Amino acid sequence: DLRCPDSLVVKHRLTETKDKLRRQSFEWIFQDPQYQSWRNGNEICLLWIKGGAGKGKTMMSIGLIDDISQVQHDYTVGLILRLVNQQTELKESLRRRWDSKNDRFHEDVTSWRNLWNILLEMLDRCTASRIYIIVDGLDECQDGGMADFLKLIVRNGLGNPAKLKWLLTSRPLDSAERALLAGNDQVQVSLELNSDYVSEAVKAYITYKVDELSRYRNYGQTLKSEVKTELSAKAEGTFLWVSLVCKRLESVQQDKALTTIRDLPPGLHSFYDRILNQLSEGEPDDVYKCMRLLKAMMLAYRPLKVEEVPSVAGLTSEDDNIEVLVNRCASFLRMQENNIEFVHQSARDYLAEENGQSILDSYEHFGHYEIVQGCLSHLYERLKVNLLDLPRPNSTIEDWKLLKHKKESVQLSCLDYAANFWVQHLEDIERSTIVQSGLIEKGLVGKLLHSKLLEWLECLSLLGKLPRAIEAFKALVNITKDDHLALALVQDTSRFLLRHYHTVSHWPLQIYSTAITLSPESSVPVYNLHFSACNRYLATNIGPIMLKGIAMDEQDRSLHSSQSLFVREQWICYGDMPFFRLPSDFQSSTSGVQGDQVAIGLRNGQVLMFDIDRRILQSMLNAPLTIE
């Protein structure tokens, strides 16, 4: 419910995606006087390690965490979730803020201020003698979050330097220079000012990588020495440049290794320029797909799973194998299990800058508008009532997890990004574009809001991301403010969701029954449910029965028409869809319709009576009824 990853899991994932952690790459910092005063003294509270892209800051952070953890096992490393996992008594700080009735926090846990207050309280209650908080990649904070974070640290996070130790890493940042280092309890280590140490560490890394290549490509001693010399001459103290070049050398024959290195320029920016230009010189169709994938990845708010690419980038499996496209973009993208991600933040930054943008845009304009269209089309085509075919209206998400098959897992997974982020992409479209395109009134946004709204909420509940809907409705209120009908629908559905949040979050299908039944008749979601032929549950004296679909009788279009009810094999059907399974001893010949009632006889003498007008199923005998 905090909706944040476990920092330890993130650390392990970073370790897996990067090369093997080598102590020679960062051990020089243990002798740095600034680091020693921060680590061992009681006066320095904050250490800021700054350096350019690809200088090894993340691997250094991982190494420092491992080093600290080995020396003092009771040190707390991480933020809120890590604190809770290491000292369970700190859960009280979260428990006090938990609304057990509605299964959510009383406070907005996406707010910097609220999260900060929780963290400070937990740090104060923590019994460890010293706590290390390590924040890597500070410059990668989104939406201006870095400035707020730095202010909070400086203003009230540095009060106890003997107990609390902050370590931040980032690229050189003017804003951080202004916010940090204002007091005597804050120090800095610059990788640029320690370039001699970094260069030696990079040389050790080059030796390690060339030894790897030699085993793979059978280089021989002479070629190994020449490759090391060429790499060292161009690396400019950048681990990432060496890593990217060695990645290319893996697919190059040994007799072309030196030529390949000599053809590549030194420095990351020039390297990316060369690779993107080479990528644009391929087959036109392949180039188009690669550029589309790179643009979609640059605009996406998180790494994409392979099955999510069609909804975001509009590239289907029929177009090409997604993994093949990722391999073509190997200097920018990589596959980590089933996830596609950038090889480094600098690759994404390059594509967002002028040179990268001009090359990407020369093929087509592809932006947030196109992503919204793709996500909504994907949702509209695939969302349905009872998305995963749960067996009962009161099925829980846990029930599905016990029964789930690979097909259903992929079916849900392919909707994950689209369901969670389409509103966020909509927010990033200029208001004038939204108005001119008619995206709300006549487009896919209006279409989804008016006919697939409840299905979208069911999907989010199944994904365990229902809080996303609350955030989305806040944004949609602002986006739809000029469309009174859409605005009324959004506002009412938001109230509807808050009212039934606990129920829907535990039993997703109850959004079509209990939630509707207990809502005011004037409620817009109920109104739309009725008039869009979405009346999918038949209330009975033994619980609601789900209708998977409704087909009206040709002569009587009323929802109450008994002519739409009939028996087929062992099922009572409404229209052409089965909704109630009969006992095995029923007699299909003994069924009849009179007025608004349907009678079905069983071999044991039991008679089932359906009152269509009142929508009640009545058993005339005392034998128990079961729904399967």
C-alpha cells in the first residue's frame, strides 16, 4: 500500500544488471579523508558524492552498502520499507496512519511532506546506534522532487550526526550545490577532482572486461594488450563507455575488434551520436520500429514489460519480435528478464536532448498523445466484465492467484501499463491539443469513461493498483472541467469508488453488484450501468448471480423480458450467455414461461421459480440450491 519497491530488492536488481561488483572499482574512497570523517566521526552528517554520467556512482553505492552491512549487522540501510523490515516495532508509525475500515492510509502517502514525517518519526523511534541512509541517483528524481527532498534533508534531517548518516550520489548539479554544503556537517567527494583514482579504477575494470572478452572470443595475449591500450586511451575515466564498447565487441570477430574500437569516438555523448546514426542507416522498416521503440521508452514512466509494448509503442508481435528490436538498440536498451529498460540514465537523457530528439523526430512525430490513443485502444478492446473469468462474484484476488494460469497472467500483465498510466500521459498533453482533437468529448477518453469505466476499475483492483484510480480521478477532474457530462461522471465515480473502496479492493467483481446496489439510484455509474446494457448481476435469495452478457429478445427489448431466459444443457441462459448451473437431475422438458415468471422442474420434484420482474430466484422445495 506504500506502493514503493523494497530498496534491498532494487539493490539486488541493479547488481544483476551491471557487471560483477569489483572492489578495485571503488576501494580508493575508503582512504578519502572526507569519507572517513563521515563514516567514523560524530560531526559529519551528510556526504555527497558527485560525478559525471558513467563514472561508477551506483556501483560505488552498492559497494559501500555491502561494506557497511558487513561491519555492523544492526545498521539500518534504506528508507521507510527497509526500516520496517529490519525493525518490526517501527510498524507502529505506519499502523497509526492506517484506515482499517477502508484499507488505505489516512494520509496521502504520495506526498513528500507526509512521507518525510513518517520517516522522521521512524528514525526517531529506531533503537539502532547508527543509521545509514544512502540515496543513489539523486539527479534522477522526477517532477522537481529533488529540490523538495534536499530542502527537507537540510532543514530537519541533519540534527543528529552521531546517529544518522546521509550519503547522496548524483551528477554535478547547481541546485544541489546551492542546497547542500552550507554547514560544517556536510561534505563532498568529487569524482572529477579524484580523476586519478577513478582512472586507475577504470583501468582495472578494462583488464577485467578484456579478460572476459578473451575467454569468449579467444583473443590471445597480443590482441588483449592492444585492446586494453585502445580502450584505456578513449575511456576518459568512464566505466559506462567501457561497458558499452565491450558489449559491442561481444558480437565482433577478433580480427575486427581493434577497428571497431578505433571507429568509436571517446566520451558518452559522441558514442551515442555514432550509434544512433548507425542505427538509422539500416532497413527503413527496421529503423522505423527501432525509433518508435526508443521514443516510447523515453516517454514511458517506468521500464516496459515485453507484453506492454503493443499498447504503448503500437508495435505488435506481428510487426517484429520485440526482443530482436531491443537487441538492435543494444547500446540504448537491454532486456532484464521480461523487462525492457535503458542501459543507463545517460542513454535516456541523450535521446531527450536536441541531437537525439532530432534524429527520432525525423522519422515520425510520436508523443504522449499517441501513447494515450494506444493505451485507450488497448484497454477498450480487451477490458470486459470478469476479466479473468473468476468463478464467483465474491471471488478474491487471492482466489485467482491460487487458480491462475499463464494465459490469464499474461492477459492481465499486458494491460498493466495502459491501465495505470494512461491518465498520466493525458496530463502531459497540451490542453489545446486535447480540446482540438476532441479526445474527451468524441474520442477514446470519452468512450472509455462512458462504457468501460467499471471494467477499468476492476482491472486496477486485480492488479492491486486501485489507489491509482483515486489519483487518476483527481487529474481527470481538471482535464474534463470543460465537458460537463464527463466531469459529472468522473466526480460521481470518484465518490462511488471511495465509498466502496474496501469492497472493490478485496472482491473486484463486487463493483458490478454490491457497490451498485448500495449506491444512490441517481448515481451516474448506476445510470450508465443501466442504460449501456451492463446490468450484469441477477439478485437472488442465495446471492447475486453474474450475467456474463445480455442479449435482448428481438420482440421485447426490456431487461425484464422472460423470453430471454431459456435452458440449454445444464445451464439457465439469459440471452445467449449461461449464468446459472442447474443440478444434474433437472428435467429440461419441464420448463415454462408465463408472464414474468419462469418455472424449471427437477427430477426430484423440486421446482425453481424465477420472478423476472422482481429478479428473484425462488426454490419451491427445501432442497438446497448451489451455484458453481
